Amino acid sequence: MSGVRATLKARQQSLISSSSSLRCYAVPATLVKREADPQLNGYPQLPNVSRQTLPPKGWWDIQMRRNMGDTMHEEEELYSMWGPDAPNIPPSTALYHFSIAVLGFVGFGFLCKYALVPERPAIPREYPFDGLVKELGGLEANKQRTESLEDEE
């Protein structure tokens, strides 16, 4: 447990000393102190920090980024190395990049549909008198005949 706290303190000091850098770290904001959970019965409440955000070297277990005897977090399956990946960029930036990609694909689709399709070499035929309905036999002549059993015999 002391290894995690020392790492977090060192990270906070490095962030304070290098305030001119524009990097964003995936460290959650702890604005409100959590209430003690009565079901934990005095189990220490560790900070909600994913093991993926900790430095990769300097641990007894390098793969899981733990030291021997460290107290496990109450939600270890969520904050361990095998838990959900910690995002490298903020969700708003990821949404912005995704929307740019979608707009690019949609724009390319419209370009293919409207700009790259050639015009027709001729205009479609237009007939007078409602498209020669009367001259071609009217709408009644073009209707489908109903089937009957007498026609088949």
C-alpha cells in the first residue's frame, strides 16, 4: 500500500513542478471524500486509480504493478491490469475525432454519389396528354387480369 501512495505523491509533485506541460493524465479527481462502507468492516479505502496509469517499473510483480504485501483494492477486478482499459485521451476529444471520421466517410459517400456520377447522355422521354395514357389503351388495358379456374381448363 505504501508503494501506491508513494507513487501517487511522486506523480502529484511532478505534475505540480511541470505545470507548463500540456499533458493530461488519467488520474481521477477526488473532490468529495467517500463515506466509510459499513460492509467493509474497517478495510482500508484505497484511491480509485487504475494500475494501468502507474509507472511500469519499480514493482515486485511487474506485470500486475504490485509490491509484495500491498493491500488489494476493494474493487481490484476493476482497477487491476486486467480491468477495463484506462482511456489515453479524454472522452470529449475521442468523440470529436470520431465525429470527424464519420463526417469524412459521409462526405466521401456524397462525393461518389453526386460529383463522380456522370450526367445522362439524353433526357428521359416525355409524352403529351398524360404520357399517352389514352393512346396506349388507358389504365384499364394495363391492369392485371384476375385469375379464374375457367381460363385454365
